[in-house]
Amino acid sequence: MRLKSFFKYMILSFGLFVTIGCKEEKVNKTEDKVVVSFKKEGILQLKKANTDSIIKTLDIEIADNEYETQTGLMYRTELGTTQGMLFIFPDVQMRSFYMKNTKIPLDIIYLDGNRTIVSFQKNAKPFDESSLPSEAPAQYVLEINAGLSDKWQLEVGDQMEFQTIK
């Protein structure tokens, strides 16, 4: 009997020791290691259609190849209020963008081959993979911080001019 009690005591003690002795596993959250910085590749001016007056001048990064147009502003954590990304496509056609892996809310401005604004997708939500299509054929797409197209009172018909500094 004593031996049986001794074994019960030993098993109970061992179980208690294992339970108390085990440390709680720490969960390490890793921060995003991908850091993509803005690279000024050009200067863009937005102009009022009816007066030709300059609305805003922006520093732009240019996406003009397949890789750059696919990644766009993905993984960025910030975009300055006087910065934007200009997508240049080889032809004019209906376009559609989405916000996959894009961390900042954006206004997406579609422009035709004459560099005239044809439509907007305003306040695009970060990480939203919904299609954000143009309402007319476009050759250029300008992405800026969400809300700026309203703040600057941009309208369909307004124009853009840009020059590269590559």
C-alpha cells in the first residue's frame, strides 16, 4: 500500500513539476521587413481644363514596365502629399486597378491618351482586392493619397503634363 501511495505521490509531483516548469511559449510578431521608398523619377503638373492654371505640382515615381505596373505602390507605408505614382501604358484601353498589398488609401485617377482625366476611383481602401475600373479608356493612371483629388477639386476634363528626370 505504501508503495502504491508513493507512486501516486511521485506521479502527481512529476505532473505538477512539468506543468509549473514549462514556460509559456512567446509569440513573436514580426514587423513587415519590406520597406519601399519613394524614388523621384519625374515632375507632374495637374492643370484646370478651362483656365490652364496649375492646380498642383507633384514629384512622381513612374511605372512603365510590367513589373512596376503590377506592384505599383504595394507595400508602401507612406506617400507624401506632393508625391504620386504615374502608370504609363503603351495603349489606350479600359483599365482596372485593385489594392492588393497596398497599405495606404489612394485616389486613382484615369487619364486618356491626351492626358485628360476621364474618371476617378476615390478613397480606395487598403488591401481591398475589388476591381476599381476606369469609366472610359485610359493610357495613364495617377495614384495619389486618398482625399487629395477632392481637396484639389480635380474634375473630369482636367489635364496633366509631366516630364521624366531618369
